[in-house]
Amino acid sequence: MPATNEATKVSWLFLTETEAETVDAVSARIFPSGDGKPGARETRVITYIDKTTADEDEALRRCYRDGVEALNALTSEQYGQRFAELPEERQDEVLERIEASTAPESTRTPEGPEDEGLLATFFALVWEHTIQGMFCDPQYGGNHEALGWQLVGFPGAQWGYNAEQMRAGFDSKTIPIKTLEDLRRELKRADD
Amino acid sequence: MTETAEAIVVGLGASGGIIAEQLTKAGIRVLALDKGPVHTTEEFTFKQDEVKYYSRGSLVPQLATDPVTWRPDDKSTARLLPWAAGVRGNSEPLHLPPSIGPGGGTLHWGGAAWRHRDADFRMKTLIEERFGPDALDADSTMVDWPIGYDDLEPYYDRVEWELGVSGQAGNVKGAPNPEGNPYESPRERGFPMPPLRTAPADDRFKAACQRLGYRPFQQPAAVASTDYKSLKGCEYCGFCHGFLCHVNAKQSSRITSVEAALQTGNLEIRSNSRAFRLDRDPSGRRITGVSYFDADGNVHQVRSNLVVVACYALENSRLLLASGINANGQVGRNFMTHSFGWCSLVLPEFSNPFMAPLVAASVVDDLNCDGVPDNDEGVLWGSVLTSIPGDLQPIEAAHNLPPGMRRWGQGFKDWFSENYRRLMGIHNQVPSFPSKKYYCDLDPVVKDKFGQPALRITHDWSAHDLAALKYFEKVKRSIAEEMGATQFWSEPTPPAYHLSTHEVGTHRMGENPSDSVVDIYGESHECEGLYVVGGGQFPTLSGYNPTQTLQALAYLSADRILDKV
Ligand SMILES: Cc1cc2nc3c(=O)[nH]c(=O)nc-3n(C[C@H](O)[C@H](O)[C@H](O)COP(=O)(O)OP(=O)(O)OC[C@H]3O[C@@H](n4cnc5c(N)ncnc54)[C@H](O)[C@@H]3O)c2cc1C
Ligand code: SF4
């Protein structure tokens, strides 16, 4: 599935179109959307990643830049297509192989093929950022409309919880979700 | 002309804050140097932000600016802490040195507030009495403490009443109370605040433990259950361990001792000021001041004949070594830390683990110290066993998944959205034993951006650590089963990390200047007027969290300093 959600139509702060398409496709395999519940695409993980790479240091940016290139080089060589163009089952196979055949940067042996270490680090990084993009405060660009929090039943940026809410078995989905922005508005109202 | 100060305190964390307060209240003008920034309460009003504080670890020192290296043994080459060094700098804020800036580790700690038991001060004697003189490794450097529980009791009392701890006493002057810890050593009085409300799954944990014959009670907590002195009652927000408190319910030296010291008008805080050398007179036997870098890297020197170094056990030993204060070769020796054997459970009903502070929970102390039953694994010394029903946000939770489960894809999504609200943790704190093999020194290669050598840690998990982790995993598994958990798993053994935020022992206190670094008041044997305080003084690590004991020691040091001046 090409990356055609709303978020990807905006212009990117750091990522190129191809990079955004590729990273979006990877994160959509981490938190897929096919079940009708929000996944990485609905929560706009890619927007989170774009903002993060723009803000962070050069090492991180290089890892994205080189990682996307290596991933697409690998799938082009093996299947004649960019990663994002592959069917989902194929994408999963590729990611499984990356995960199984290599270890992330810090544990890899110096003799290991350079690209494999790079791809494992890249996938570990996209995984990390996909989790963050799913569950960050929406001010960071991901967790759009708090959909990630809704999915897991996390009420977000609460000032606190009362004894009734702290009973075992309490259904947290009955607590209205708050973002930091909501909290700010609330406190401002209280001040006025 | 070189600047002169009546007293210098380097590091305003848990112990430095206390000493600064006591000295300034006695009229001494104190200059405090702290390498971190000054934080304000206002800054934390909107701290409900997991990306900022957990993922990006914005409070802790970054490995890029504050490198620390590790190797498992002295034949390996040390590298930047591999469990924490990720592609974007730090990837694990909870296994690094504590947060920086006035407040230190108490800015973002969990607040488990323990007194040691009487037995903790006599670990070596008790182990040898029970298991024989050869029970400890040939490499063991274990010694008993030069002080006992009775010496520290009045100081524990001061921590609880001056700074604020909530809990239920189990033994006031020998009178037992079954609601409190049945094993605690006698205390003069109870806690100034009642226990906190517990997190949702705690009742289930407590009931299961009782059915199994344990005697659970509520964790004493450096978190206010009601308004108390400068603390406000906890709101149970659940962004607690690893975060700052937005209402000042968590006891932090930033708002307790440091604030009190500022109010005397006798404390000047110089933040973003990084001490790099302790200066001495030509004989080397007397402290003369401290040299530090300001934020721009300019070098400054301040003279004083009273210097208190309170930069945490790791940086304390690094500063001593970098200053060449190590005549007997004991600085950095006897490194100790905890392994947690972190276990996770999925419960049949909602546990809502995102509520409440980490410490709003029950603990089991039946298996701690010399109370650990005879066992096949060969465990010589026990540990407290703690339930962690709260304080868990989604990003952190996603980093602790059952082994063998694919961490991505539809299966992962289903599992996580179904089970996040049913998670709970149980852990314990296996104390590592001091050994010739485990120590800190200066890294011969790695330097920070000011050209100062990084601290190098040489440590591995010992056979005893692994045996204790195995033993306690069985206990935790049986509790989880009794609780009706539908899933149970443990963190990998041996643990990937070698820092637990409970590092101690690196500038051991003792009466004999040939085999210890400081005396029981924290004063250097080698260099008069230099006090080096904190967990680094501990001769052994107990199965409890260390901070209340190092806070008690800080009051003891302050009394001594005031007696002498
Ligand atoms: C996430 C976390 C949770 C924890 N939970 C608990 C708990 O529940 N219970 C418990 O008992 N303990 C807990 N701890 C441990 C606790 O924080 C420490 O034991 C305690 O803070 C140590 O006190 P200290 O005075 O030795 O050093 P710190 O409190 O760490 O203070 C050191 C100070 O020195 C400053 N400094 C360091 N180097 C320099 C330098 N070169 N120049 C100038 N200043 C410097 C730092 O900025 C800091 O302010 C936790 C720690 C962490 C990180
Ligand atoms: S749980 Fe309580 S002590 Fe912890 S940060 Fe929230 S309000 Fe503060």
C-alpha cells in the first residue's frame, strides 16, 4: 500500500519523499492498520519521525538516510522493487531476515557485513521511533488525535487519579483522554 | 586573586543537599558547584511527557558529554555503556548515572525509602557464621560496617521527619505492629505521614503473598501522602519514577534541603559548574580548594579548606582518581550494584499500571538479609521483594515484552492493545558482593569534551548474583501464579546492564586508613578537610535501596563537620 495518508502529503522537514515512503512502510509493518484499529499510519508516526530527525543530531539523520538507501538497494536487487512497493507479506519477510540475521550496531562483531549491521540498526531505530510516534504526546507530531493512547486505554497527560479510578478493574477508557495541550488549557482556565 | 569560600559542596543531590543545609543553618557560607542546571517547579508543571523524560532522558547525563565505559573483566577493552548507548546517544535513561542539577538523583528517583536492618551492617559476620568461613569467594573483599544500626537510628529518624517519608512502622521501640515491616530494626518513633493509597493491582499482590505465608506490608516512601512541610500530597499521576513531580509530593533535595539552605541566605549555587580537580597543598595532606569548568569550558579555581564532594559514588571516585588522591590504591575498588530480576505479569483484570507512584505498593521482606531460607541455589544473602503495580507508561511498557514474541506486526499490536492495561511488575534487588575483580578506574582512552578521563567500570555478574536471581525468580513466579497471572516473564539473565542507579562502595569508609578511603564521617584518610560522601562509603550493599542510608550518613557527616569547625 503506498503511503497516501494525509500526513504524507505535507512537505517534510527532513525526509525526502522516498525516505518518507520507505520509513512509513516499515513503521506500518510494526503497527499495521488492517484490523480497522489505528496503527502507525493513522497516528502519523511518519510525521513524528520527520520532526525528530529534523531536531536531532547528525548521527541519527545519517542512520535514516543510509538505512533507507540500503533497504531499497536490498529489495531492488532481490525483487526489483523498492521496499514500499513490495506486498506486505514480502515486506515482513525482509524485515524478519534483517532482524534475525544481524544484531544492532552496539553488539555486532566488527567482521559482520557493514550493510547488515546498518540495516539492523536502522530497523531498531524505526521500531523505537514507531513506538514513540504511536504513544508520544500529540505535540510531537505523532499519536494523532491521541489514537495511540485510545488503542491501549492510556488516559494520557493526567494531573492525577482519584481513589475511585484507582480501584482494581476500573475501565480506564471511561476517563477522558488528556493531552498536554488540554492540561495547559485547563490550568489556564483555572487561573483566569 | 583566587576566590575563597568558607566551604565548598560539590554536587547538590541527596547527600550534598543535606550537608549544605546543615552547614548554612549553622552560619557557614557555602559555595555549591553542580554540573547540572537549576530546575524550577514551573518547568515541571507539564512533565507528563514520556518522550522527553523517558525516551530522550532529558534529566540524566548524556553519554556524549559524560562518557562512562564498561568492560566485564580486565582483559577486555571497555566501551561506552553498551546497554545505554544507542544510535541517538542514550537509549536507556534508567541504567545510567542519576539525574543532574541541584536535586541530583532525587529529582527523578522512585522514592523507595529504606532503613537498613541491623543485620545489613554485619553481612560478612552473619554469612560466615551461617555458611562457614569459606562461603565467600577467594576474591571477596567483604567487611562489616564500622558502625551499626543503633549509630544511624537517630539519623534515619531525621531523614524521615526532616525530609518527609510516608509509611507504617513495624517496630517502634520493640513493640511490633503487624501492619508494618515485621523485620524492621527498632525505631524510636513511626513515620510522619501514613502510607500512600496503593496502585490498583496491589491488593491482589498482597492477598496472594499472604496466602503463600509471607507478611507483606506497604513500602515506606519518600512521597508525601498528605501535605507535610514543603511537600504536598501525592496526586497519583503515575509519571513518577524517571520524571519530576509537578506538585512537589516527591521528596527531592531540590525542594527540601537545598531550598532550606537557600533560605538561610548562606548558600550560593553555581550551576553548570563541573568540578574536575580537588586541589591540595604541596604535602598533599590538606585540601585547598576545587577547580571547575563553567558552561563555556573556562577554568575557575576556588580556595577553601573545607570541601565536601557529593557527586554520586561513580563521579566521586572519578574525581579522586583524576586528582591523584589515591595513595593506598583503594579508590574505585569494591564497586557494587543491584541486579533486579525484573519480572512482568499479565493480570486477568485491569491493573491500569499508569497510575500512582512506583512506591504505592506492597513489599515482602521475609526473604531479605540473613532471612533467606536455606536453598539449593547457594544464595547467601537475600533481598527485599517489591511489587510494582503502577508508574508504567506505554513507551516504557513496549520495551519489556515477553521473550519469543515478535515485537512488531499484527500479533504484537493485538497483544499490546489487549494487555497494556493488565500489566504489573515484581522485582527484587540482589546486592552484588565486593570483590577484587569489580572496580572503577580511569579509562586510558576515552575522555569527555573537556579532555577529562572517563570513568571505566570493570564488573560482571558473579555466580552468586546469578544464583540469587534464579532463586528469586522461582519465588516471583509462585507469587504470580497465586495472583492468577495469565502470563509471566523475566528480564534476561545475566542482565545486560551493569548500572542500576544503586552503585556503592567505591570510596569505602573504615577505621583503618590502609584499607579504606574515608572514615565513618566521610572524611578522607589521606587529605584533611576533604569529605567524600554518599553510597560510595558503603562497605556492603544491602537488599534495600540505598538512598535513605546515604542521607542518614550525610546528617552524620554534617554533625561531625560542625563539631570540628
Ligand atoms: C531512576 C532512578 C530511580 C531511583 N530510585 C531510587 C529509589 O526508589 N530509592 C532509593 O533509595 N534510591 C533510588 N535511586 C538512587 C538515588 O537517586 C541515589 O542513591 C542518590 O541520588 C545518590 O545520592 P548522592 O548524593 O550520592 O548523588 P546524587 O543525588 O546523584 O547527586 C549528585 C550531584 O552531583 C552533581 N555532580 C556530579 N558530578 C559533578 C561534578 N563533576 N561537578 C559538580 N557537580 C557534579 C550532579 O549534578 C548531582 O546534582 C534512584 C535513582 C534513579 C536514577
Ligand atoms: S505520582 Fe505522586 S509523587 Fe509521583 S510525580 Fe505524580 S504526584 Fe508526584
